[in-house]
Amino acid sequence: MAVSRVVIVGAGITGSLLALSLKQRGITPVLVEITEDWSALGSGITVQGNMLRMFGTVGVADEVIANGYPYPGFTSRTPQGDVIAHVQAPALGGPDLPASVGAMRPTVQRALTRAIEASGIDVRLGTTVTEFVNGPDAVTVTFSDGRTDTFDLLVGADGVRSSIRPMLGIDTQPGSVGVAIWRVVAPRPAELTQTNLFFGGPHPVAGMCPVNEDQMYGYLLDEDVRRNRDDEPFHELLASRLESYGGMWDEVRATIGPDSSIDYRSLDLMLVDDPWYRGRAIVIGDAAHICPPVLAQGAAMGAEDAVVLAECLDNDDDLADQLAAFMARRLPRVQTVVDLSMEVTRREVAGAIAATDSEVNLEKVMESAMLMLSTAP
């Protein structure tokens, strides 16, 4: 085997899944994470079927499903809450998996963390890579604690603000989409049993998704004004933006207060040109590509990157050929998701997806993406 030992920078979903996938194939991973606390931050996440399929390859899909909220599709509504259509989502992970699962990000990370701890993978918290030197037969890595070591491959799975990406000499940076997103965790209304999307209001889209029996997360696309915590209290800003929405939003809005878990962030776009590697170092996941979350495929693309990279390394080919094979499989798929995510975002922002025809436009826009994603990555 050309690759027997790999260092992975970043222990989020992508890095953790890669470590498990490599271990499964007899390749030794070393997983380093700059934070001391390995628990994931963030609110809710929609785990689509193709991401569940990746989790299934390392045996954590059942735990994610059991601790989340599986559902078959989504409901589109008017701003007042009237139902426009119930849409059945394709089973991207196959007939044995739910179409989607709403979950809290820390819940998903815990499933991966437990599997890693059980596998005996070498995990180094509070540590990162500060520099590396590409050689013909190995990459020599210097860690932030001063230690050095050699590996067959270095993988940067350290997110959109990756420190590994510029070390590779890749100067691609995320660019603003011009849209921001609000997210809030709240008690789940009894009526909320799958993703609900409210179109035609004063904002591009307001959505809500169940994440377990007791909780949901709501989200609202808004203009990007680069807010920070010094602005007017976030709970007041968000509640005021939701005043035009009725139905279940009335119940949710009443629970939003100073102690609510609210996240506001600008949406960015980035796709590193082919290739994502230089010599014996590569970036994957959010370190290589990000897109608006309208298709709920950002984390799924990182999960697919992880499993496909492990598959490509599991042979006796030269590393250069293995990484080229990885790019051939991943770039067209990721490009499609990035392009379609931007198309949906543009239509939503322009108001082209109106309350009266949202189910038609959404299905047309998403059809090619869903067909492509239903196949193995």
C-alpha cells in the first residue's frame, strides 16, 4: 500500500469520518485538533441520505438516526403558515435509510467521537500543524507543541478558515454571497414533523426543522450586514424579523428570548480549483469548498470527501495517481452542488420562488442535484 500513515488536521465531521475510514482500511491515522474541547459547536444540521450513507460505512448511522429526528421530505407554506405542498424527498442513502434526519451538530459529533475512541485512533487535542515540508517519499510535519514527525500524507480538514490551505500555496479565499442566515434552537411544535419552508414573505425563506422529540432549529435568510454581538440584542432582532410569519412561527417566536441559542453569520462561497493537493498534502471538506446551505449538502460533501479519499488511498498505486483519482471523482460532484446551491439562493433572494409556486420551482431546480446525489460518490 502506497499510503500507510496519514495526519489529519481538524477533528470535525470531515476529519473524524476520514480517520475512521482510514482505520477501517488498515491505514494509520493521526488526528489533531487545535481546540482542547472536542465537542462540536453549532445548532441544528440536516443530515441528508447521502451523508447518512457515509456514516453507515463506519457504523455510526444508526446512532445519528436514533438521537435525531428522521423524516421523509419537506412542506412548503405561505408566510401565514398555510400548506402549499408536501414534497417527498428522494432516499439519497438508499431504501434502508431515511431521506433526511434533523440533528444537533454536537449529537452528530458525539457519535463520531465515540467511534474514534473505541477504535484506538491517536487523537491529539490542543495541537495543530504549524508547517510541513513535502518530500518525494514523505511529508515532514511540525506540530504546535514543537514535535516533528513524518507521514505519507497530510490532510487539511480544518474548515473554511483553514490554516493548511495557504500553507499549500493555495490562495483561494471564501467570498461573500451577499446573504446572511439566522439560526435559533427552540422547543419543537407538535405539528413540526419534517422540514417546513415558508416562502413569499419579506425575507427569501424562513425554515424550521425538527432535531429531536423536544427541539427544533429555525433559520431565516436575511440581508448580509455583518452583524456582531454589539448590535441590538440578537433575540430582539430575530423576533422582529419573524413577525410577518404565522402558523408555527407564532409558537416558536414566543419562546425566543435572551437565553435562546441564536447564531448569525454571513454566507460565503468557495471552490478551490483542481487540484486540492500539492505533493503529499491535500485539503478537503470546507477547507476546499463551501456553499450556501439551501440544499443541506455542505457537510454532506465533506463527508463524501472523507470516505472517497480513504477509498482512493486503499490500493498500491502511486500517491499522485491516488489523489488524481480522488479529484476526478469529487470535483464534478462538488461543482454541481456549489452551482445549484447558488442558483437556488439567487432565486430565493430575487423572490423568484414565490409562495404560490415554490414547490414547482424548488423541484425543478433540485431535480438534477437529487438525481446526481442518489448515485454513489
